[in-house]
Amino acid sequence: MACTRMKKYTFVITEKPDAAYRIALALDMREKPKKMEEKGVPYYVAERDREIVVVSALGHLYTVAEEKNGRSQYPVFDFKWVPRYIAERGASQVRTWIEAIAKLAKNADVFIDACDYDIEGSIIGYSVLRYACDGKDQMSKRMKYSTLTREELEKSYAEPLPHLDFALIEAGLARHEVDWLFGINLSRALTAAAKDWSGKYTTLSTGRVQGPTLKFVAVREKAIRSFVPTPYWEITAEVKINGKVFEAQYEKEKIETKHEADTILNACENKDGKIERIEVKQFQQPPPPPFDLGTLQSEAYNLFGYTPSRTSKVAQRLYLDALISYPRTSSQKLPPAINYETILKDLSKASQYRSLTARLLAYPELKPREGNREDPAHPAIYPTGDLPARVLEDSERRIWDLVIRRFMAVFSEPALKQSMKTHININGHRFLLNGRRILKEGWMHFYEPYVRSEEMILPPTEEGQTVTVKKMILINKFTKPPPRYNPSTILRKMEETKIGTKATRAETIQTLYDRKYVQGEKLTATDLGLEVLEVMERYCPTVVSIKFTRELEEKMNRIQTNNQKKEKVLAEALETLKPVIEKLKENQKVIGEQLSEAIRKSRTDERTIGACPVCKTGQLTVLYSRKTGKRFVGCTNFFKGLCKTSFPLPQRGVIKPLAKNCRGCGWPTVQVLARGRRPWTICFNPRCPLKEGREKRD
Amino acid sequence: MDYMFQSTVPTERRKGEKGLKCKACSREARENGYCELHMKAYENAIEKYKVWQKAMQISWKEYLSEIVKNPLTGEWAREVAESMIKSGEKQDGTSN
């Protein structure tokens, strides 16, 4: 064991166990590092110029906690950094981990922080070196790398930064501390208010980023729920050109009155059209920029339906397998130092990319198209050129392929497209026929399966040519409410408004789901979410203000560039927070009443399955028998003595009412989610035709 | 059947010591007899009538029933329209 070694050695700390293995593998001369254990904690010993002990953290081992322990007390403004097992339940493994790290670091004389080079990674490395390794943060060196490939790891080990990036660490500490202060105080205020009123405990939370994110969803929800559509009309002329039928749209997209629409329709019916003018335009479409985390998450959602947090996790796995570069980046730049040519040559070893890479490698110069976003720590996401050493899961294979094709596309030429607008005059009214075609594929060829572009090729026509109008179509339409956010668009909104960080945005969105403030794939704010926001807007509008959140983000970013002091940012944050908390405390009773009502409704909604198909007026609800404690489905009209409908329910697993009714009989359905079994759906109708069909088949 | 259920409506609330209730839901009413949430829907319903009237020359009553049955109408706007149909409320806020 390393702790009993007499010889001095180098101690390397990484963020995750997979990274520790990769680094040890790259640094060991024979590529065979020894895997060892200390108190069950795995670590690696690599032999190089000297012995290197590589051990990993488990993500954050230390966290912010209140100075004095008092679980539901607020306000709390005094805090300290403590091992996670002290502050969080279920983190007991962290204690063993810290003890093992402390033991392994004891006889080391050189310390290297090899955690991911970003805010979170820097804090993980710093806190381990400072607290578990007895203040070694001041003497530690820093490995900086963007991929876990052997070449890059060897280089970053040979040429480490002489010390930790303390500005980045300060910025990270400030972010954690400010977020903790806001999160703990506001969440406790809401939770305590609801508990004091109703006597029941429900975890309610909000925070510096969570509040404004909920506000985006809630404002949209209110607009949708208050929406009143207005009518308008569209007119389409079906015209026959060279034997083919096309649909030409009336030049005014929305006709506001029925009278005007009827007048146009009457004037055009049974009349021929004449081509007045043909406008042809050619334009170039440059390749898309390389992926940063946000654009990768958006693209993966649009193409595969993956949530941002899923994409983030998949990309992290690909990074740990050294298949792609560090994904938590906001850069859209690809510096030449990554060596474009080598990557393409390496990728050509995979048959599916061979012909594409060969085309790019034949270019006299490889110059990527880059986007505007920059990240001082990492370049955009790119493939390392390494091929998978194991069979990738579907999601991993898709994201890897997407990153590779995007990488190839950025080196390619622009696509050349043509648009054609034909103006057709029908008895004095102008209709437009729009066509578009791709003249030269350019980058689209490299990005082909992921390109969303439809062609509409029009036949050759001449100005003055007469066309036959086959049919005039009048359609009555209505304006639509604004669309709900989806996980991808809400992420983009957070990026645009600069709230949160690339590492935490997906997690914030997930918290909104966990707290039941939003539901559904299209983010629908629940009544509870709307109430929480209303409370916040009424009693502490600053906290949910986008402007305040963004300004605070900017201040924290300035710490990173040594243009702002952490203490000043914390003091200013406290100055804002203190009166807010006071106001919440003063109004605790009113807030509690408002929130409790929403919680009660939310719990009722969770148990409501749908309209009772027997009495038609009651609701089928999950109820519990007083005698046996068992659950079953009953009609709410039972309490009025009107309906005795009831059905048994499985006693194990979670019952989730489904929004859709049974396709066989239209009765409401539930889904049962039980551990170790695939979820199954129950229709309560004993005479459901689907059940009868199944019985007959059996 | 023997049910285990409990009242979740706080006693203070049931005593009815609060002010007027919203015409469309059980929340406390603010202006025009609507709560904060239904207020915007009410304003929209009043404002959009002008557009409907110009577009289709329909009466207030016809308009309200049109928006109630339109699937694009928001939940709160529909509740407001239904309450106005029920009470016979006109677009100027007066009743029949």
C-alpha cells in the first residue's frame, strides 16, 4: 500500500474513478498501472520517472453547510465547508473516501490536481488538497487537458501549471456559497410556511437560478392559459403547371375578415392565372459551428428526443472513454493545436467515416468554421479520433456519431441553395408559389443524416405563361397560443439570459420536475409551480428577477478574471437576501395558506385518475381503506351517496394516472411502476374489448 | 365501503372570513370580481372581442360560446367565458 511506502511519490487527484484509471494508464510506462485499494477505495500506482499514485474523488467530497446545525431554522447566514457526510444523509461512503485519500497523500512530496479544468473540477481538487491532504493546495500543481487521450495526458503531466487556478476556485467557491445562502434560506422559508399552516411536511425549494427558470415557464403558462384565439383566413389556389398540381398561397398570409376572404375567393373562382414574375435567388449556407454543450444538448433533443441531462451524462461517458473532448464547455472554437489532420486520419480507421475523411484530407487547408462563444478553459466538443474499445450503447453511439459528423462538417464548404418565388396573378389577386432546392450540398453531405432541409422543386416556367386554376381553397384558422418550452428551448433561454452555468442548467430543470413545479415533456407549470412563483413575485421579486440573477452571474464571472473580490460579492448578495427573508418571515402565515392550498390540490391531482365512467359526474381517485389500509380506486361521488364504483389496485409499486384513456373502451387508465418489473397499464373496465380479445386469444 | 379520508381544507378558510371569491374559481377576487390569475384572461376576452366582431360580425353571446368551444382557448379564458355566459355579463362588465 502506498501509505506504507518509504519512497516519496507523486500524488494525483482526479474527479471520478474512470478518469483516475485513464490517467494512470496514460502515465504508466508499460501502460499497466497497478490497481490497489485503501479501505475499499480503489487507486492506481503508475511507474514513470517516479512512482505516481492516482486516486479519485467521488465528485464533490466537501460542501457548504451551516455553522451551527439546526435543520429547519432560518435565516442562516453563517456557513463553513464540511465533508459531505456531515451535511447530507446517505453520503457515508464519503467518510471512507476522505480517510483513504488522507492516508494515500501522507507520504507524497509532489501533488497534482488533475480534476476537470472548470469551476466544479477546480473546487473538487482544491477542497481535497486543502482539507483531506492537510493544506497541500498551496504547493499543488495543476494538470490541464481537454481529452483523456494518452498524448494529451502525458503532455499535461510533463508540463503542468505551476499552481492551482485560484481565481477560478474563488469564483467557484463564491458561486457555491451564494447559491447555498439563497437556496437554504428561501427553501426553508417556503417549506416552513407550508408546514406551519397545514401541519404536513412537503419539501419546497427555490433558489437563485431555480426561481428565474420557473418564472420563464410560469409566465409562458399564464399566457397559454389566458389565451383567447382570434380568427383569420388563408386562401390557397391549386394550380396546374406542366401537368403537375401545386399549391400557391395568397400573398397576404392572414386575411383578417371573412368578408375580405369571401370577396377574394369569389373573384378568383373559375379564373385562369398568369405568371407575372419569377424571382430566383441563390444563397450560401455556411456550415454550423462546432458543438458547445448547449448546442449539443439542443441538437440531441431535436434529433433523438434526449433531455439535456441525458445528453450531458452520455457525453460525459464518451469523454471518460477518451472518445470525445471535455463536454462541459461553452466554446465554439477549435484551435489548430488539437491537430485536425491527425483526428481525421484516426477517424478514417472506422469504415463509415473513411470516404468522408478522405475528402476532407484532400483539401489544401483544413480551416474550421467557428462560432462566437468562447471558453478560456476548453475548446468546442470534438472527437479525439480514438475508436471505441467496447460496444457503445445506442445513445452513446448516436451522440458520438453526431459529434464526429458535426466536426467533419465544420471543415467543409458552404452549401449552395436556390429559392424560387413565382408570382401568379388570378383576376387581379396575387398568389405565390415558393420553391427551394439544393444546388451544392457542401457541409450537408458530411452532416447528412442530421440535416433538416426539404426541397420543393418547381417545374420550369416563364413569365406571361398561363396556368390553370383547378380549385380555390378557403381555410378558417385561429391564432395559436405561444408554444410551451421543452427541455431544449428552456435550456437555450437560460443560456441567452445568462443564468446558471453550463454544468448546472440541466440539473436546475430537473429540480423543477422533482419538486412538481412543472410536468410533461412540454414544460407545463403546475398549480404548485404557479403558486410558488406568485409568492416569490409578491414577497421577493428581486430573487426571481432575471436582471438580478444575471448581474450576480456577471459579478461571479468577474472573480474568475480577478476583477472582483469574492467577499464583496458575498456581502452584496447578503444585503439583498436579508430583507427578503425578513419579509417572507413576516408573511409566513399568508404564504403558508397559499402554498398549502396548492400542495393539497397537487396531491389530489396526483391521485385523480379521471372521470368516473359509471356515474359520469364523479372522479375516480386512489383511496385507502380505513380497515385494511389497502389502496383501491373509488368514485368521489361515494361520499355523496351517489356512486359505489370501486376497483382493486396492486398494493405494490407506484400508481401513476395516465392522461390518456384506454384505446379499447375510453375508460381512464393508470400505469403501475414496480421495482424489477416493466411498467404496465391497467384499464379498470372489466368488459373492455381489448381484454375480451386477449381472453379469446388465450 | 369504508374510506379513510381527511379534510385538507383549513378551518379558517371554511369559516369564510376571506373577501369575495373569484367568479371563475375559489381564489380571492381582486378587480372586476376575478382573481389575479383569471384577471388577465378576462382582459384578453374583452380585448379580443373587437377582433372577432370585425372579422365575423358576431354578437357578444355568440363570441363567448365560440371561444368556449375553441380548443385553442386557454383554460382560464374558457373558465372566464363560461362564467360570463352563466351570469349574462356583457363586454362592458354589466349584467342582463
